Amino acid sequence: MDLGNAVLWYREFLGCTVSWEMSGGFSDLSRRRLPGLTRVVEVAVGDIRLHLFTRDRGTHGPPAGEVNQFQHLCIRVDTPEQLRLWRGRYRELYESGRFTFARAEPATEIDIDGQGMQSFYAYDVNGLELEFTHLPDISEGTDAADASA
């Protein structure tokens, strides 16, 4: 992972700031969970904390395909306009050429499902899939189950 690229991307896209970083003195548990761990940087925005890290791959390749990992991270927005703004911001940064993406795929179009949920998907610079979604019933203070009654 290009840690500098990732930190800059999260700063530019989500408005994150670096809370702390560590380049040694990792606990035995951390070294067992993340063999080859060399550096951790926490970036934060509001109550969200993301830990970005590098590992000395050595003999420690990526996890096997059958190992459970995140499929994607979902971020809920309050309005369809916010959804469009986030997609526009993503496209602006993606198309700027300032960042290297592990998966060179642009953001999807905004999809609307049968219940009115609106979403788009995009990949962060490390290949983690992000979903931005607007759930009209939840953001308007109405439980979806109540709305269908």
C-alpha cells in the first residue's frame, strides 16, 4: 500500500485528518493479527476512525480468498442531493490524476432500487469498495416497516 497516497486521498475525499501514527512498538497481539506490520496511521472525520497500515509482505501474502473480509463500507447520507455531491467529489478526485487507484474503475451511476433507496459504488485508492446510500424513510425519521403499513 502507498500509505501517503491513501492518507492524502482520505484527506481530500472525506476530509479526514491524521489522529496518530505508529511505526514500531506493536504489541504481540497486533503482530499476530497482522504479520509483518510496519506502520499504522489513524485518519478520522467526526466519529469515524480508519486505520491504514503497511505490512512487510515477506512470506505473508494477502489472505486466502475464502477468508472473511469486508465486502464494502457503506456511508449513509441524508438527501439525494448529498449523494450527488459525494459522487461528484469522487469523480473530481478520481479524474484528477493525482491519486493511484488499486482498481481503476470510476464510480457507478446512482442506482435507485424498488424501495427508493439510492446508491452509488466506488473504490478507495486501496481497492476497498465504498457504497454511498440515501435511505429516504430512515433519513426522514420514518421506519421503513411503518411506512409500508
